[in-house]
Amino acid sequence: MLEPLALHASPADKRQQYQDVFASIQALLEAETDWVSAMATIVCELHHAFDAYDWTGFYRVVRPDHLKVGPYQGGHGCIDIPFSRGVCGAAARTGKTQLVPDVHAFADHIACSSSTLSEIVVPVFNPEGQLLAVFDVDSDARAAFDEVDQEQLEAICAYYGQRFPQLPTA
């Protein structure tokens, strides 16, 4: 496992760290067929690679317009999130990554943890464009995420959606 990258690392160092983590994820999942194991592996690798990551996890689409927490690391996450609520709901509803430098400025933010100050949520689609899940990262630092995080997390989520195109519902 890689040493965690400091919060204020340069964009080049951050991009390299993501590329190293992504290579590790691909190697670890090379022969994997179980979607839960794959989610747990992605979460673990990313959570421990960046100091900015306080909560890292997936929320799975379990029925139309509804997310349920999946594998995660950090404190307790919200169990259920409707598409109509919060940052995760906005990513699911719009199909677009939500990059939120200040969660207190985001209308209808759901405070699963009172210490969260910034967040990034990336939708995960299968090859047919069906939303499978969202990948959520929270930080206790303001403006902890940027375009490098967005670009790299979108690539990792696209990889997951291609490899594991269908999730069973809960």
C-alpha cells in the first residue's frame, strides 16, 4: 500500500498518486468477479492513499431514485439517501460529478458527519449508461478536492462500471 499523500500536494504529485492507486486496483481486481469485493478493494486503496479522505465509500442504486450505503471506510455513513437529497442524491439525479468545496454552502447537504467540510461524489455507470452507484469521498478540510480528483476518480469509477456492469439489488 502507498504512503498517504498530503492534503496540499501538487497537482502532479496527486495525479501520480492516483495513477499508482489505479494500477494497484487493476492488479488486485484482475481476476475478481465479485462486485462487493471490488467495491471494498477500491474504497480501501483510495481511502488509505490520501490524507484528505476522511470518509470513502459507495452508495448503491437499490431501487429507482434511492441509494443505500455500500462498502465504505471511515465513520458511519448515512444508510439511505433518496436521489432528491444531498450531494450523493444530486450526483445520482443529474448523472454528473459533484465537486463541493464547502458542504455548508450546498443546499440540502446531508450531514452524515458534522466534521465534513468538503465532498466529491462521482456517478458510476455501466456500459449501457445505467446508474449503478455513486462513489463518495468526504474530507474534514475545506476545498480538499479539485479537478485532478474529479478526473482521476471518474476514470476509476468508469473502470468499475465496465468491469462490474450489474449490481444485485438489496
